[in-house]
Amino acid sequence: MNCSICDLEFEEAQAIKACSSCAVFGGCQKVRCPRCGYESPRETPLVRWVRGWVRRRRGAEAALCATAHGPIKKSVAANDRAKAPTRGAPAGGAPGGQACPLSEGDIGASGTVTQIGTRDRRQVQKLMAMGILPGVQVRLIRRFPSYVFQVDYSQFTVDRELAEKILVQWA
């Protein structure tokens, strides 16, 4: 299984171990992430098969893209984990539709949150309270003095450190 918040890949047995202190143990039919504590419904066999198929397909597409466009240069900054855009990349995003931090987006650009890139429980809870979850549409409004972005009809302000934890696939 994959946690949709912190993107930890774990087995269902690990999730059951994390749920052992729950008062309704065994009756809730939910799986709890061992890292961030996010609860989600158990995966059905069909969902597991589809996830495996998508992973295999993405791996094949990534290999094809790497051979067609050549290797992508890594960023020089040690704390910047996103790949540096190359010539022909879409504005406000990484090449090939890869996710990059909210802090690297262009003002006015919209995109979809793909992952929350932190293990800090407080930061995850703060972002979840703002409605930042994978699959949510965001629009960057301002970059200075702090990052202002919009989710649905609400606007939020975060510092650079937190903006770098929100990975977005720009449209």
C-alpha cells in the first residue's frame, strides 16, 4: 500500500500493527499509515491490480522518455530535490509533467498536488488542515514575501520551507 499523504509504501501487516491501540480494532476496516497516522480504507484486490499495472506502465514510459530526451540534469542546490527544467519544459513545471515544489511555480500557474514531501507530523497536519491533499487543485498567487496560494475558494500563506514540501504537477 501507499499512503496518499506521506507516500510511504508499506504492507498491510505494518498498518495493523500501527492500529493495535485503536478502540475499534478490527471493526473499522481502515488502514493506518505507520509514519503519519493517516487512515484510509483498505485496498480491494482490483485496486491493488490497477496500482501495479500503473506502476509498470509508468516505469516503461519513464525509460522511453529518458532515451528520447536524454538525461535530465540535477539541480546544484543540495536542499532542492526537484529536477531542474530543461529547454522546452512547460512554464512553471518540470519536464515531462514531473512534479516540482510549489515554491518553483510561476505566479498565476495552476496545478494538482501530487505529494506532500515531509515526514514531520506537524507539517503534514498543518497542510491537511489547509486542504492540501494529493489530487487537490492549487493556484499560486504570490511568491514574495511569502507564498500565497489558492485552494478552491480559500487562500493560504506559507513560508518557503513549507512551500517546498508541497509537490505540484503544473498544468
